[in-house]
Amino acid sequence: MLVNNPFSILAGSISPIFMQSFVILMGLLIVIGTLMDIIHKKNVKYFFNNAKKAKKSATKSLTTGERISVISKTIASDIATTSELGAGKRRLAHVMGMYGTILFWVASVVMIFFYSNPSSITPAAWPVIWHIGALMTVLGGSWFWFFLRVDVYSEAHPWYRIIKADLFVLALVSSSFFGLVWSFLQSANLQGRWDDKVFLVFFIVSNLVLFGGVYWSKFAHMFYKPGAALQKNLAEADGSRDNLPPEADAPEQFGLGIKREEPKHY
Ligand code: HEM
């Protein structure tokens, strides 16, 4: 199963053009959903106005070298390792799900666009990347959803309580999970059975929910968060500090603050 390209097997019954059009449609849904979200929340407009306002209180102008250094550190720490989540389980679960998703999506695009012909030979690395990516997404996302999300972890709600905010993580985990089961059943080659087709339908539907739900879900945080981290780090470097009060003329010793105890007040 691990080395089988599920899309080239599927190409025996569905034209690769259909699969490629589906991927393009999913890409369009991301763009449309994110643009609708931006227009509705006016968050990007606020973000740029705020950045322009903060720039006026900059105490130094950054050289190109300093800018590149801030941008590189933001990419390496805030974005690539989600440093905002601190050290611990929350960050580990997120990093696992995030890289799993990236691997799963990249391998899907490569296999669908370059190796989805029944006669094409897929280099073994791509199906392996696809399956490992899906598994990482299921593990990281489930760890977060069952154990770490605030409603369960800090507010003592049962794990099965589902609200609108769960749309993104549930659709993400479902699409990888159904993809894995579909691939397994398809490569098991159960002649005359319909099991793999049922899971293929689940896989398609969960992708439609994931990409069609961008406007209502937390999907777009993967674009907003890097932008916000970059702005925060640049504002710290140029002294504008997002118009926050200046640093105290004393060492930064504020005690443990919210790290004094686990946030479990119920
Ligand atoms: C492929 C890219 C990404 C995927 C698949 C992904 C996935 C997720 C998921 C499933 C959640 C849980 C959502 C929920 O609250 O229900 C989440 C939350 C979060 N993500 Fe991402 N993410 C991605 C990129 C990023 C990036 C680039 C950043 C930061 C620069 C980021 C920062 C966060 C933060 C701070 C949370 C809140 C975590 C919490 O409440 O504990 N994510 N992400």
C-alpha cells in the first residue's frame, strides 16, 4: 500500500483530467474563501492600517540586512516551528499536523498531475510521502482535537462536543484518514467489492468540506499567522512595538505570570 500511487490505480476508472480539475477547483475554493473572509472581517485592511500607523513611531529605520535577518528568523522560528505555541505538546501536535498536511498536499499534487496515468511509473518516494503525510496529519490533528483543544483541555467539555470552530481540524483529519483507508482498500484489491468506492466518496466529500469551508473555518490562519508574526517581529526590531508602551527602564522580570500554573480553572 505504502508504495502504491492511489491516483494511478483510480485512473483505471476515472480520467486523470477529472482528478486534475478537482485539485484546481480546491485551489480556487481556497482563494475565494480567503478573499471572502478578508472582505468580511476587514482584517487585512486593519492589519495594514495598523502597520502604517505603527511605522510612524519607529525609533530606527532597518537596513536591508536587518530586515532580511528578521524575516529569516520569523520563517525559521515563528512559521517553520510554530514558536508561538511555546515548548510542549501543543506545539509538537501542531508541527506534526502542519508538516503532515504539507507533505500530503504536495505529494497529492505531484501524483495527480504527473503520475496519474495508468501507464505512468510513479517513483516510490511520492506514495510513501503521501501516506506518511496523511498519517502525521491524522495523529497530530487527533492529538490536538481529542486532548489539547482548549474546550477539552481547560474547560472540561467532553471530547465529543463539536462546535463550528472544529470544522477545520475535523475536515483536515477526516480527509487524511479517509484517504488512507481508501488507499488501503484499493490496494487490497478486493475484487467485486464496493468498500474502496465508499471511502473514495468520503475522501472527496471531506475535501469539499475542508476547501469549501474556508470562509467559515480556521483554514486561513495558515496565511494570517505568518503575516502577523512577521509584522510583530519587524515592529519589535524598528522600535515601533505596534504602538504599545515603551519597554520599562528595568530588566524584564515579571515573574511567571500565566506560566505560574496550568490554565485549568473549572
Ligand atoms: C499547512 C499549514 C497549517 C496547518 C495544516 C495547520 C493546522 C492547524 C490546526 C488543525 C489547528 C487547530 C485549529 C483549531 O483550533 O481547531 C491549528 C491551530 C493553530 N495554528 Fe496552525 N496550521 C498550519 C499553519 C500554521 C502556521 C504557519 C502557524 C503560525 C505561523 C500556525 C499557528 C497556529 C496556532 C497559533 C494555532 C492555535 C493552536 C491552539 O489553539 O493551541 N499554523 N493549526
